[in-house]
Amino acid sequence: MILKGFEPYELKSGLIALKKRLPPYHEKYPLIVEDLNKMEAGEKGEAHVFNLLNSYPLAKNTVLLHNVSLNSNIQFDILVISPSWCLILEVKNIKGSLYFNHNPKQLIRMSDEGKEENLGSPETQVEIYMRGLRALLDKLRINIPIYGAIVFAFQNVIIKKSPSTVPAVIGRELISYIGNLPIQENKVDPYSLGRNILQQVKARNVFPLCQEYTIGANEIIKGVECPSCETFSMLRTLRTWYCKNCEKTYNRAHERALADYSMLINDKITNKECVQFLNLKNHQVATRILKANSTARMGHNRNSVYVLKNFKDILNG
């Protein structure tokens, strides 16, 4: 049973927007591209493992939860809860030859040329996550075994040396691993426990990304992006948006720009800032746009500050 289904990460949407609105020559551009690539690869791996779990018959009443954050330091890629145990899965989408160094704990990737790359310590991550979940279950007065595993989503990896304290599995091997976990008397109702855990979720707010990456708002490319040619060349006409590059028209092209502003710069915006960011010619148009895409307004006239809707709500209109 899926209790918290797979959803794309909000951070990925922000990184996509930041990559588009940052000049390629900007000093932070390579870092943004690298972080976005890592995010997309990780998300692909998690989606694959989540679908794999959902496609196989697990123990009766077992529930699946994707992306569960207890705080900024404890975030489970996938949490599996059965009547007998909880299982934390740290999913990796990494290819190549790997080995786990034991002292200190590190995951090392070896290139064909023999060069070694330190990929951190997913083993330590899982250990920390297990202690965090144990603390939460103790708080809830629930006594149930907790297991953890590092899951390599695809078969394009060779593990030369295994981790010392946390098992590592590849692809469908995960199903066998789960099948071999001890089955005890029904200790918990997985659905009820999952709901209790979700009530403790405290997701970290990564927005605005300009603050996260120390990028000035003035360094962000302004304008409304054309959904067709993906250039920031749209002009506001009387009732719509016209692209001077490909000559297409769109009625709601500004919504993507406001979502970008919310993720990158601020979830609050003034009329003047809206005029500048959307390249509008007058404040009246900005007022109409902001009223339709905000949840609150503070102040009066041109000094008003609008609280933008969540970027997902803006885009879903």
C-alpha cells in the first residue's frame, strides 16, 4: 500500500528555473548544473526503486512512503513499514566500480584510469537516519525493529567492497533482502504508524534559491519565458503574451515567471518588482496579475506587498 507516493522534488523545479535564469557565464552556473544533474539522477533512481517495491507483493499491510523528512538532517528516500519492522532505504543512482572504505567510512568510485573519487558515506547516513527514527519511535512509545539498506537502483554498478555495518543491494536484489527480514508477531499497524510519522514531518524549505546559493536577485535574468521557443522574449499585449522571437501567443505565460520569482528570489513581491521582473509597461496590469496569483495582500496602493501562491498552485492555476 502506498501511503506517501512518489513525487518529484520541489528543489528540482527550483534548480531548473535557476539554470534557465542564470547566464551561462555566471560563476555559479557550473555548480547549478552539477546539482541539477545529481538531483535528476537521484530522483530517477528513487522512482525506479519505489515502482519496483510497488510492483512486488510485499508482506500483508506493508506501506511505502517516499521522501520523508523528520528534520533538515534526517530525510528518508524511501521508508517501508511492515507489521514486523521499519526499513529505511538510501537510494543511489551511481554507475562504475565502487568500494566502501571502512575506516573512515567512505564510498569511493574508481575510474577506468584508476582515479579515486570520494562520494561521501551513505553508510553513515543510514546509521544516522536509523537513530533518528528510533528516537521518534521511542517518543511515540513504539518498539519495533528498524533496518536500513543502501540500494543501488540500477545494474550499472560494480561493488568491489561492501559496507561494514549496513547492507548494500542492487536492483531487484532488494526484494530478496526484504523477504529475508525476520517476521515477528504483528507489532504495529503499518498504516497507523505511517500516519503518525507523517505528522512529525518537518520538510526543510530550500527556497529562495538565490539565498541558498548566495546569488544576487539582480543577477537573475528577468522577463517572461516563451513556452514554445524557451526564450525570455515575451511582450504583454492588451490581453495576452506575444513572443517577438517565434510569434506565438500565450494567455498565462506570466505564471511560470511568478513561480520562478517565488522559488528563486522571494515569495513576496511588490507591484514595482512585478513590473520590473515581468517587463510590464504599467502597474495596472501588474496589479491584476498579482491579485490572481497571490494568497494575501499587505499594505495599500503601490506600497502593497503580495504573498505569492505556492509555485505549484500558480502553475496548476
